[in-house]
Amino acid sequence: MVVTTAAVASPRPAVRRATATAVTTQRSTTATKTATGNRHQAVPPPAAAQPVPPSSLTLTTVDRQSCPAKATACVDLTRHLTWLQSAGRVTFGPVQAEPGPPGSAHATPRGTFEVSWKAGANFVSNIYNEPMPWAVFFAPGGIAFHGGSLTTPSHGCVHLTVADAHYYNQHLPDGAEVVVF
């Protein structure tokens, strides 16, 4: 999700109540056996926008090595996961996230950022006129964690369930370090 500087500086952002509830689904990529032999379903590349199966909501060694202990929030763009931590110890998550599509104009940026400001439950993007409940802005161009679809890629933000976005909004203070990898 991209918000212009005007939206950031605006003392009275547009207000609209979010009514959509994020829905998660699980896609199976298991092999099937037929009378003529083995046939496998095509497995989409990891960059494709797909929900994370609940069994995949565990951190790997790569996740732990890619997010420094001093970071407060971490985002794994490849696995569509995010979590909060303190001194390298996970305090919330990992939870499913839906970033912007890689390689596009709306790709979620990688790097180390700081939380710059937060919005409430009724915040609406003035660019896309879409709800951004519980937005936590952390990267230039209006990139934020916020409630949104977990099956449709964002415009660059990191979509979370509304409940997870609310938790992030309450537990990520201004200045908190966010690492996106």
C-alpha cells in the first residue's frame, strides 16, 4: 500500500470502517497416484501470492539468522511470515503476512526501517481509497503493516489479519526497528 507524503502529514485522514474479514485458505501440492503411474501437481514458485499453511508457521534457522536480535519486527517475504521479538526472543508469532508482489512496482521493500507513525482502526489510504486498519508505517512511501487480505498481494505494505495488525499497532512503538528480508 502506498500513501503519499500528503497523507502522512494530513491531520484528518479519510475515515471508512473496514468490514472485510481476512480469510485464509490452504492449497495442497501433494502428489496423486493414478493407475498409469505417478502424477504430480505443479508447484507454484515461492514468490507467488499464497497463504502459508498453518504447519509452516515456524521459524527456520535462516529466518533467525536473517533478522538481527535488535530488531523488534521481522518480515520474511519469501515465506510470507512476520513476527515480533525482543532481544532475539520471539514475543508474538510468527503469523501469516501478505506483502506486495516481488519484482513489481508494488514490491515490499527489503531492508532495515523504523516505525515512523501509526493510524487507528478506520484509516483509509488516500491513494487507493482502501482501508488500512491499524496501520503501522515503517518505510518510505507509506509502507505499513495493516489489516488486509491474506490472499491478494498488497500495494507494497504487509497485510496481516485485522487482529494481528491491531496487536502490531499496540506493541510496535515509534522508532522500533523493522527488518524486511
